[in-house]
Amino acid sequence: MQIKDLGEFGVIDLLTRMVIDWRAGSGNSQSFSFNLTVDNGDDTAAWSPGPSGTGRVNELFTTDTMVEGVHFTRETTPWLDLGWKSLASNISDVASMGGLPTYALVTLGLPSETEVSDLESLYKGMLQISNDYGLAIVGGDMVRSPVVFITVALTGVMRGQPMVRTGARPGDLVAVTGHLGSSGGGLKLMLERTSEAGEAADFLRESHRRPRPAVAVGQSLVESGITTAMDVSDGMADDLSKLCRASGVSGKIFTDRLPVHPFLRDWFPEGCVDLALGGGEDYVLLFTGPPAKVNHVVASLSGGAAVVGEISVGTPGQITVVDALGNEVAASNRGWDHFGPAQD
Amino acid sequence: MQIKDLGEFGVIDLLTRMVIDWRAGSGNSQSFSFNLTVDNGDDTAAWSPGPSGTGRVNELFTTDTMVEGVHFTRETTPWLDLGWKSLASNISDVASMGGLPTYALVTLGLPSETEVSDLESLYKGMLQISNDYGLAIVGGDMVRSPVVFITVALTGVMRGQPMVRTGARPGDLVAVTGHLGSSGGGLKLMLERTSEAGEAADFLRESHRRPRPAVAVGQSLVESGITTAMDVSDGMADDLSKLCRASGVSGKIFTDRLPVHPFLRDWFPEGCVDLALGGGEDYVLLFTGPPAKVNHVVASLSGGAAVVGEISVGTPGQITVVDALGNEVAASNRGWDHFGPAQD
């Protein structure tokens, strides 16, 4: 059997089980013992440092990769933006726990023919977002490779308990911390009409090229007592499905509640709902909790935060989309499975 | 200009300068500030955790990548060994500072046609060495890629100051903590005579397939007051050159002092010195210090530890090889430059 037959979830389940089953002991004996607070199965791992592991500080550790031809093309993502985005996806994983990003290592796989000036642009993009978010690039690795790939490993730190994917319960509300679909709209615009100018087009392209992870918002969610969250990186329907799967519940999304930026609606009056459901790379946070708490938190947030759905009993991971007329349809897999058969 | 014209050192120098020059401020303001004890330019970064950063504990952070066709082929490295080795190189980077490995994230770039059973073998290899060295795999990322690549990011912890590459001084002795060339001999054996059996052949192949990073030895070096070290991953001459370059000094290696295992000498009586100088992937540690201290430390170590050279004033990074008759030759680049023109 090949991994494309097993699919992404199947492969991840298999490897996660192996890692947990095979793990021996509790660390390096006297010198060091594991104090994991978030283990395999989330986007970010977390542990309590120190001998006791009882402190309220958690250290975070995450990694994310972009491969040419799979996650980006040089036509729609210039090197400068590639640098920004390769760190943004990792910062967003730390933000989704409620943490601050701290130190990053950058691994570059590059063909020997790569232009030095392109490499400089890539690093400029990484350093711009590093400075904006107060993290330091402390090293990395560089290897020859027939295709460009960029892997970033990022540590983070936080006070309190990291938010995780496993806490959604039937009756909870589902909310997002900002507008959905703008990044997907920007990509669509670049693919369809490369030269359009104006405030709305610039906003959409900027949303795709320079996403801003929700670090401050993540911290405020933790302070407000939210315990279940993740970031919207693959698309709202797909990411909510992952969260529901991890929590053993089903979810509903009401399309007329999806926060769509006016600029996105102007450009794509027909397609904006699909972009909000499946566009990906919005890097807002998605969170769940008891209705009173979620409503209260959403009211305190600005920039498009909205209650968009609810959690229910049902097949784990199954998402139902409810349109403005009340029609219910099962969400197709609008995100993408890295290894499974292609879907539209 | 393309990166192959600039070469590995040129590219690394350029990026390191950019990272340091462009770094703004000192971290996330009130919440977090950088306390780096080892910054860009070494194999592993290190920092003192906590608000003061004055503790004697250092946290370590390193990453290393293997790319199919560049660092390994499936003919000489089965999946099980690939798993072991992909973690071994990272553990060795932590060992070279004097640290203990703690948590790992694994990024896999894989073609969709990868067999699930091969993936299981890969993880078995990683879990075997993880358990042997008391570290935990806590997550990772998996992406579709036309070539197999494996990137591991690893954290570590240590008491005391990490050993670095920058402290070699003229008059220091150069020592290694174990036999050199066995891994290269094992590879040569596999490439030339795949079916040879017997204790010596098994030992050499095992040295190549299952290298054992020097974690305990690294800790004892720190306890003995050694402050300058790195691991031998690219080959003794090449790695000493890197250490000398970082320290602004030259070095000499005496070929008749290189610790060569009897099994390697038996198999390759002619080639064993070249293998010891340039074979790579031995994962012993290379360290320098004042003669009395280095002699004392070497006497306390078993398993092939030996004084093999000395540090002198001269062109930074220039290595002279002195043979048994006293003839001196400049060491050619026996390691390899990832992006520069091919050398023999």
C-alpha cells in the first residue's frame, strides 16, 4: 500500500500511534524527564520546562514546510513574500495555542542555480516578519535540492495552558477572530487579473502575500478562558473538520454568518462564500466554547470576529454547511489532502 | 550571481550577516527578551531561559536535513537506517555543545507513491534511536515532494556553558573523542563489496548505518572544562577547517596520530588515512584546548580518543596535513561544499 492510498489522515494516525506506542520511559533518567502538555496530534507541541513541570509557563515547538509546486509557485509568490509566508504559517501555529514566538531555525532546500539576489529577498521577507513579531532567527541548515523547499522550526513561550483541538463539546458555539476568504480572494485575483489596481485589489493581494498571524488575539483568548482553538490555514470548513475530528464531534457552519470583508464581496459577489469556506491561509483563529463565553469574547474582538457555527453530536469531523435559506449540505473536502486522490 | 558561484561559506556568511544586521530590538518587549548564548554560525543555537537569562541552564535548538540523491541513496541506506541517521546527526549537534537531546519534530517530504511499510521502517529507526537517547518525538509535518527529504528539528538542555567553535587559540592541541573513518569505510565496503560478512565488515557497516552520537562524552568534556568543540560530521579535515575558520586560526593534523580502528586498517590498509581525514559521519567530537588540559582529558576517555593535531597562527581555516615522514601538504577540501563546484 502506498501513502496516497492511505491518505493524509491515515498516515498521520499510523505514525502518531507508532510514536506513542514505541516511546520508552520518561526521558533521560535523572537528568531530564518529559513534561509534555500537548503531544503529537496538534499543530504545535508544548511542555512545561524545569524539573517539576508544574510551572504555569509552557514552551511551544512547531514546524511547517513549503514546497515549490505544491504550496507555492514563483509566479504568484515572489521570494520576498515566500520568506514572510514561510514564517507566518509557523507563527500562526504558535498563536493558535496562545503563545508568543521566540526563536526560529530556517532550513532551505535550493537548486545550485538559485540567484543570490533571490535568496536575499527571501531572507528580507523572513526578517521583516521576525522583527514585526519580535522573534529571532538563530540558525538553520542549507542543502542542495532539485526543488525549492523551506522548513521553519519555531519555538514559543506562553503563560497558562495552551489551547488545543480536543476540547469542542456538543452545544458549543464556533467562532472566528477575523475575516475569512481574503487571502484566497487575493490569490484568485492574481491568477485571473494580474494588473488590477485600487484599494480593494491591493487589500486582497496583501491578504494573500502578507498574512498577519493572530498572536495578540491568541493571547487574549487564553486570558478570556478559551481552551479550544486552532488557526485557519487550510480553509474554514477543512480546519473545523480537523478540530471536530480531534474532539470526536460534528460541526455546523452557517454561511450567512461568515465574516466576509466588503472588499472581497465587491470583487467576488458570487464566490465569496466559497472562498470564506475553503480559501485557506487566512491565519485567523477558530475557537469553540460555551455560548455565553463565546458570545462575550466575540463582542470584545474587532476586525470581523463572528460566531459562525455550532458543535453537535455526530460523526467525528463531519461538517454541515447551512445556507441562508436553511438548506443543509455536507461540506465536501474543500481543503486538500496532501497524499489522497485529487478532489474538487 | 548564483549560489553555486558564491559557494556554501559565501552564502552562509551573507545570510548570517543579514540576520544579525537586520535583527531589531531585543524580543517581544515586556513579555520576552532574547538571551542568546550561541547565535547564528554554529551547528546549534543556545539560550538561557527565564526572565533573567542568568541561570546556568541552557536550552539548545538545532536542525539538520537529509535529501535523497544528495545525502543518501536508498541503495546504501535502507529506510530503517535513514530514520536512525536523520536523528543521529541532530543528536550529535546537541552532543557537540555538551547537551542532552529532549524533543524532536520530524518533517517528511515524500512522493505520493511512497510505500506505507517503508514509512513505518523509517519511523522505527527514528524511534529506536529516540529511545536509546531518551528523547521524545512530539510532532512534525508531512508534505508531498518529488524527492524524499527528512528535516529534524531538535531541542536540548544542558547545565553550564555550551561548547562552541570560536575558542581555538594558537598553541592549543586538537583532539578527537573516538575512532575516525569507520563510517566512511562502511560506506566504501557497501559500495564495493556488498555481500562480505565477518566481524570486521559488520563493524564497519554498522558504523555507517548506526552511528552513535557522543552525548555522554560531550557532557564529560563540559565537566572537564573544555570550551571549544564540534562534531565530526563532514570529515575531520573539513570540520577542523570550519572550527579554525570560526576561531580565526590555522590547524595541523598529524596523520600518524589519527585513531583508526584495527578493523578499518585491516580492510583498507592503504586508504584508511584518507578515510579518517575525509570520510565523514563519524559523529565523534573534535575539541581543542591548552595542552595540559587536553592531554589530561584524552587520558580519561576510552574508545580511540587521541590528540591528533595543533592550532597555529595562520590563514583562518587553513589546515596542513603532516604525514609520518614529516611531509606537510595543504588539506584539499575533502569534505564537500553543498553549492560550490565539484572537487575531488
